Amino acid sequence: MAAIEEGKVSDGLAGPLDQMECVSFPPVNRFAICGGTHGNETSGVYMVREMQKQKIEKVGSVSITTVLSNPRAVDACKRYTETDLNRCFTDALLSAPITDSTPYELRRAHELNAQLGPKGSEEAVDLLCDLHNTTANMGLCLIFYSLDWITLHIYKYIQSKITSVPVRAIQLDIAPSEAYSLEAVGKHGFAFEVGPQPNGVLRADIFNMVKEGVDLTIEWLQQFNSGSTFEGGEVEAFTFAKSVDYPRDPATSEIAAAIHPQLQDNDFKLLRPGDPIFLSFSGETVKHEGEELYPFFVNECAYYEKKTAFHLARKSTLTFPSIRVKKD
Ligand SMILES: [Zn+2]
């Protein structure tokens, strides 16, 4: 319902969905595909390198820019070298002056913002898709900030075409100025988060999910730009609610438990009060308390340093209008 409310405000829509007007958007011609924002998430690294090798720069009406976002971290096969690049794209960090002590990744964020943005400007690429892997069993996820009709339509399209793995959407309720990840630089943007895949490892099944997602996005853009009308509808999305840390030793702050086997690999399976979430090293089970929520990023390797064992989300239904390209 939130989407309808939002539609009323931003697009002058009124009434229930079947009476919604078709909303028109300018063509989505300039598409940036980024990989290696985290240097040890290999699907995006090899996807971008392959597209560069094949010189894929234009597909029909869509001009394509491929970017290896964090080459230094890719070379080192690390998530980052000095600071997490995918936390550097807030308005505050992008407008901070560069000094001798500015970390490499923040310098890189400024370069990427100049190349693909500037964030929030007319010059920004029309769509930015950033390719990520997770060690969690999340299948293919689209992660985005605002309720963006273009992104929701692409999501629905991909979901209708890929049936071999679950395709889900995760919405982060964060204002554009605070949006910290690379996809926020585009006029429209989302991340593909695909797993499970260990850091530094390349798996063909996971690579193919990423490739299918990218190919279907390009296919959708071509159909949209050539005048197809995409019918409105609704999709399910998971909205971030909160993060859960590991139980810790109060004296040392070291973790004192692992993800419980019943939670491991069960991303997006509803957690009810009393369901096991951790197994302590002394053999005690820690149970979920409070409201029923959906876990995701369960046992994500990169989140140990962020003191996050998993995130929890609420499931909601997002309703969106029919859209078509705006004719000059
Ligand atoms: Zn990542």
C-alpha cells in the first residue's frame, strides 16, 4: 500500500490500481554495470571483464558502460583495502574534501561519482547495476533504496523469467542523501546480491544467475525504450527491519556462539519466537524473541567485522502502476 500512497503524491495517481494511469518515463539509455566493488566477490569481477573483452558497449538502444569499481581490492582479492567502498556514496562523503589521509576507496568513490554521476544530477547514468556476491544462501536478490517504478518492473520481469532459483527484492528504507552504496549514483539503481558463494571463489551456477539477471535487465530496457507498455501489478519485497549481532563474551567481546544449524542456509524463512538462532560453544541454543521476521544475510562472511550475524526483514507487498517510455 505504501507504493500506492507514494504514487498519489509523486505521480498524481488516484484510486485503486486498476484505475491507475500509465506513468511515462524518459528512455533508460545509459546503463552502467559495475563489478568488483568488493574485490573478493568474483561473479561481478569476471562478468565485467568478460563484457569488456567482448567489447559490449551497446545493445540496441542501450549504451553500456562496464566498470571494475575497486581494482586495488580485486588485485588483492579482498573486500576492500582501506575502507568499505560500498559505504562511501553518501552525500556527505562524496562532498568531503580529498586530503593526503583520504582512504583509497573514498578517492575511488569520488572518481566513480565523477564518471557515472554525479549522484542526484541530470548527468548521472540512467541505470546503475552493481554486482555483488554473498556467502549467505540468498539466491538472486535485487537490493534497492526507494520505491522506484523502473526497478520494480525490472524485478518483476526477472522474477517472471527465472524459475530455477528464487528471485527476491530487498528494500532499504534510507533517504537518497544517506544512501551509501554505488547504485545510488545512478538515476535508477539496484544491486544484484547473489549467493551462496565463498569470497574469492567462482561458482558457475552463481555466475550464471548474475549473467541471466544482467541479460534480462538489458532485454527489459530495450523493450521499454522501444515503446512497450509494462502492466502494473504487485510484487513482494523484504524491507530491512534490524540487524542481530552474535552473542559475545562480555569480558573479551569475542563471539560466543555460531549461527544455529536450523537457521544456517535458511535465509528468508520466517523466524518465529522460540525458533533457534544461535548455538553457543558450550552447547546452549539461543532462541529468537519478539516479532516474527524474515532473516537474510545469514552468516555473511563480511559482516563479522560489522558485528552482524544476520539481518531481519518484514515482508510487504509493493503495488506499482503500468509504465511506458515518454515520447518526445
Ligand atoms: Zn558486496
